[in-house]
Amino acid sequence: MAGNKLIIVGTHSTETRGGISAAVSGYEQGFTQQGIEFIRVNSHSDLRSRIFTWLSAWFQVLQLSVKYRSRAVFWFHCGPWLSLTRKWSFAVTARLFGCQTVAHMHSPTLHNYINSQYGQYLLKLFFAPFGRVIALTPWWKDQLVLFGINKPIDVCANPVSEDILSAAIQTLSTPKIVREPQGDIVILSMARLIEGKGIEHVIDAMAILPEHYHLKVAGEGPLKQLLIQRVASLKLQHRVTFVGWVDSVVKHNLFNSVDIFCLPSKYDSFGVVFIEAMAFDLPIIACDWGPITDVVTPEVGLLVPYCHPQAIADSVETLAKNYQDYWGKGPQRVMDNFSPLTCCKNVINSLFQQDNSA
């Protein structure tokens, strides 16, 4: 990478909530640890006008393309369709000046586009100005290969932040407490409250589980009121608590206050929140779908079909009865596979490959 300029183009890592901003932040920490210089171009922010941010980012890409030309390696972090449109406009500009371009695909909506005739046409147009593609898991790479992407495709997992890695190290060194068999067991579901996350199915599972099981729901979103109504209709108000959006220290305290993490979502391309739960040594229940099976492996939890409250309830009781079987497995997996340093070393090998022709 000698002489090359790494330029990261993606959503703002502090002014935007979500998995992409968290992943970019983790990468930035890893690059800083390794002394790797990079230039940041913010293509989206929750606090600023979309059009203004788009145009401002495009102008930055143009300036950097003119300045560095073939030395520039543009690393584009891509979300749903509007994000794809922005990154396409940037990549076309960069390629006009001979820059190298890499598309890092983050959104679960990619699966919908691949399986839509109209989406397939637009995806072929989108990938045209990119020389390389990065997928989050082996499952995603397989989907892109089947779709017919004939460019180099590498697999690079998203990193956790340094504070989550520190939590994993601390958790692994902390003596475990043997729980009482019939003591209260607290389940945590944490996500944006939207369609596909499966929170409603966790609530339905609570109606099946005995009284000593409790649920905390962390997150905000358009489905929140409907979920609150669902809890009321099932008369579970005394066992289900909505705690809102949590971050930083509050999030860490929440992870430390619960026993099981449950998110049977089919709307996740990777699921950094699963890695965060592993860091705090929480056994996990996730959906048996696509890329999630690459992330939530048997040593850290159980997989259930989507929209299956009975399977969720059964898995919760299985984890509660066999809690000690999972001790230490999650933090160790985080340390081995998802640290900023590990993930950055992996992605550097992909970003600075010589063959980057569009």
C-alpha cells in the first residue's frame, strides 16, 4: 500500500446510528492502532441535509480523485438503494480519473435486489464502476457469485469497537456466578424496532414462558407503539420493559444486567449487536437465516426459524438450563475474530490488491 491513499466513503461514524456507522468506527480505530493514514468522506449524516451532504461528499471525491488519481483507493460503504445511488455517483467520478474503487456491501436489502428482476438490472449497473467487492460473510459472497458478479469478491467481517473488545477481555477474566435454577431470568432484545427484526415473536414467546422469565426491549422505531400494544394485549406489562435507545455506558450496563440475548431477525446483513452480546458472554438466540448463521455459531447460541414463538420459547429454556455450557465462548470468539486490529488487517489485504480493474 506504499504510496496509495486510502479514502473511506460512508455514513458519518458519530452523527449516525446503525450498524454501518459502528463498523466504520471500528475500522477507523484499527487503522489508527496500526498507524495507517486515511481520509474520511462523510456521505450521509442524520443531523444534516441529505442533498447537501451528498453534494459536499461528491465534491470531496472529485477533488481527491483529481489530486491522487491512480494512487487513490476509494473504499465505499454501501447500504440500501439511496446509499447505493450515492456511492455509484462517487465511484463513477473516481473511475474517470483512474482511481481504484471498492464496494463494501452492508445492507440486508441486497438479498431483495438480487431476487428481483428490476433489482438485478440496477445492481449490474451499480457494480459497473467498482473494481472489487467486499462481502460481510461467506454466505453473502456465495449470493454475489450466484448473481454473476465477475469481479474479485473478498470476505471481511465487521469489527467491534475498542470498548466492546475491552468488555470481552474483562468478561473472560471475571469469575462466573452460578445462577439459581428458578431465579428470575432476563432476556434482552436490542434492535431498531422495524419489520423483520422479529421482536414481536419474542414478545409472543414470553406468553409461553413461565413467569420468572422477563424481557427488556432496547431500541426505537416505527413499530414501538404496536409492540407496546401487543404486550398489553397479552397482559405482559409486568414482565416486558421497553428501555428505549441505549448507547455507550448505558448499553454496557444493560448487557451486564441480563442473562440471554434474543433477536430472531431476518433483517440483518451481519448483526454487530450479536457480536456485542457475545462480548458480554450472553448466550444468543438468532434466526436461522442467511448470513446470521455465519455469525451466530453453535458454540455461542441457538438458531430458530423466523416467525416461530414456540421455537424461541423452547430455545430460551434450553439456554437457561445449559447456561454454563456457553461460558467464555462468546468473548473468546470476539477476541479471535472481530477485534478492530484483526478485521483491519484482513480488509487491508483486500483493499490494496493490485488487480482492481473495473
